[in-house]
Amino acid sequence: MKRTLLPAVLLVSALASIGRAEVLEQILVKVNGEILTKTELEQRQISVLRQRNPQALQDDAGLKQALQEITPQLLVDTVDEMLLVQRGRELGYKMSDEQFRGILDNIKKENKLETEEQFLAALRQEGMSIEDLRRSIERRMLIDRVQQIEVMQKVGITDEEARNYYAAHPDEFRSEPTVTLREILVSVPVGDGTSINVAQDEEALAKAEAARARITAGEDFGKVAADVSDAPSKANAGLIGPINRNELAPALLKLLEEWKPGEVTRPLRGSRGYQIIKLESVTSSDVQSFDQVRDLIADKVYDEKRRGELVKYLVRLRAQAIIEWKNDELRKMYEQRVASGANPANP
């Protein structure tokens, strides 16, 4: 996929403004002896910046501001990633050649890359080599494995916790009021795109009234819709919905509020022609029962607890690590972000 690249001159200028020291120092920080270089940080910054609106980053001031905003959290995330990868290696995790080949096969299949040449060309377009890709995938695998074993397996949910969440968040489980309709549309041709032929309009109205007469005489609405409707819904016997009430046009909503299910409108003139509406059913706003949303609540509570446990786990890893900064400005950014209670960007 082609991506919009940030202007090289602006990027160099903005990166330099983060701190003069990193222009001279190639090693920015050591985490338990593992180094983060200036080039590696720049690559991560570029990756994050590319996800932003390119139009907001086309001048020097905008790019510098964006870098100032993203760099503190990026530093925290990078150090945390290094700690998790190191922990994975301590536990003996690694990616086998067979696993890597399987992942490559999936990548090729998902991206419809049928030949090795196409695959290598796609990698070059991303500025990566096979070795770069393997390192990236293995790091992600190590991080996921550590979180699975040392964090996620220790997270449990009790029925009481789930019920307490349900009681504290009733609006999350409230269903929207809906209506289900059936329609018949008799379209009116428009001659030159602006004018209406009176004779054709009257003919369409007569056809719509005849359709309604069949319905009021006892014929099934869906059958009549299938016979005469010009709307796409005719394929489904005129059925529309269920749809949220707030998605309806105000005039139609006001009309339906006075009706009971089963009632049918007279032909209504709209922009497309004459429409006949039947109110099929109505549902009111209601709170789903605990049993109905038990699994959803379990996922929500589990995710909250997992995030909390991961934050505590990372705090312990940071406390046990030897982190040696070679750039004072970046150190201050990192320490201030950690002190503010920084959470992982993608826990």
C-alpha cells in the first residue's frame, strides 16, 4: 500500500528540535543493556505520524508540535516493549522457523501475493527485509506470550464482580426503541430532472390508491408490495427494519407515534413518488436482563482487570530494570510521562 511520506526536511528539522543531544548521540537509552538508537526512535515516530492527518503535518511548526505530543508516550511504550521482550527471552520463548514460515504463508495469502517476487517487492515498498519482518513478528509474539502467561492467566472474574458492573452501568445495556415497517413505493418519473408530468403523477397516485385498496380489502401487504412496489425492499415483501426511531424523518416519526401496529398510511407524496407505509411492530427502550448480557459483561470486566494487571506488571518490570538514559531531554519526557500514570497505548 502506498503511504503519504512526511517531507524529509521537515522531519529532520523537527526531530532535531526534540533535543540537541540525540543528533550527536546514536544511543538514546540502555534498558538492561539493550540499546535504543536514534534511528530506531525516529522509525517509530514516523510510523505514528503516518497515522495522523498528513494535512496537519505539512509545515515545520505542525510537525514539531506533533512530535512533542507523541514522543513521551512513545518512549514509555518502547521501553515497556523492550522489557516485555526481555522477559520473554528469560522465560525461553522464541519463534521457530516452522512458525515463521506459517506466518509468512498467511501474510501472502491475505495480501494475495502469489509469488516470492511479489512478496519481496511488497516488503521493499514497506522499507523492510525478511530479517526485519521476522524480528518484528517475533517481538510481537514474545510480548503476547508474556502477557498471556504472566498477566492474563492470573485474571479471574467472579459472578459478584459481573453483577456489580451490571448494576453500575445500566445505560450500557439499554436497547434503543425501534420500529419495523413495510413499504410500497410507486415511483413518479421526472422528465428533465426538475419538472413533473402531471398526468404521470396522477397515474402513480391512482396506482398507489389501488394498492392500498387491495390491502384494506384483506390482501397481504407483503404480497402487494412484491407485486407493485418500485422500492428495493419489494424483494423482502416491503420489509424495512427494525430501525432506531431516531433515524426516521421527524414527520414520519410524528405520524407513527399516533398509530398501532398493523395500521397502514394513505399514499404519501415524497421525492421519489407515492409511498404507503405499514407499521409492523414497535419496541420500546428497555434494559436487557443480566442473563442476556452476562457474556458481554464478562468480556468488559475481564478487559478492565487485564489492563489494570498489565499496568501493575509493567510498573514492577520498570522498577526492577536498569534504565540508563543517554539523552537528558528524552529522560525527562519519559520520567514525566511515567509519573503522570502512563498506561500502555495498546495493552
